[in-house]
Amino acid sequence: MLPISYPFSEQTSLFIYPDLSTSISGEFQNNGILISGREVSIKAATYDKNSNLLKLQVSEAFGRVITEDVATDSELSHSPLQRDPYEMKYVEIAKSEIPKAGEGVFLKQDVGSGDIVSYFNGVKFQKKDAFSWNPFKKKSVFLVEYEDDEGNEVFLDIPEKFVNSSQYNATSGHKVRLSTIVFI
């Protein structure tokens, strides 16, 4: 992987989304968590043989200020209606045409097979705690299990008060038909 030259300041970093264009320029913690930033677009990338760096040219920052919003075991989001800028380009939430299906995620433009278009966020808790407080009584169509970076089995869930997109639409992966989700 090539180092990237991003000519702003030592405190400013760039988060690049999977389309390699949509990005957030801002201040990040050492662990990669966003503190504050704004959207930019990558306009060009060139390789400098002398420095062995990939140099990026980006647009001026635009749009609203985006801040850290990491879900915990008790809070889904402190900005539940602040849409992810990447998702805004690719998907929208609308009423499904399938009877009694509620809301669904619909593409706004053509994408390739395997392209990431949406993210799944949720309150996080360990597998050992998943059902201890309410053994199999909680009905959730959004409960997803995955393995975190440390090998722990973790669950993500959308609290009932955030099921409707009028209450939470920061991410929309929980509205995608489950058979189409790919975990990476």
C-alpha cells in the first residue's frame, strides 16, 4: 500500500469511502475515530516516483460539519438524522412496494456487483449479554451478530424507537433485505 500525501496540516486527515471519491477531511483521534470534519471529493490522484507517495487533489470542503457518532451499548446515535454522506449519494429510504414490508433501501444510481452502498449501525453488546436481560422475548428484525476486531461475538441492534427513518436515518443498512448484506 502506498503512503498518501494529503497537503493540509498535520492535524487534518482524510477518510476515503469505498467509491474512492467521497471523503471526509477533518480531525481524527489516533484510533481513527472522527472528531470533526467536512465532506470533500477526490478530484485526482497522482503517483510521485521520487517520494513514493500517492498525491491527492481534493475539492474545497462542503456541506455540514460531521462529528463523531459511534454507537455504544446504550446509545445508538447523538445525531440520528445526520445522514452519512456516502449513503446519501447511493441510497434512499422509501416505503416498500411489498405489502406490509414497511420501509426499504433503494438505489439512487447503478452500482457494480459487490459495491458497498450502505452501512449497518446499531447499539453494540456482547453475545453473552444478548439475551440475558430478555431471553428470546425481544423481537427484533434488525438484530445482527458479527465478530469484532478482537474476536468477540458481538450483536448490533436498532432500538425500537429508531425503527422508522423519521427517527433514525444516519445509516440505512438495517433496512436492506438481509439476503443482500455482505459483511467485510
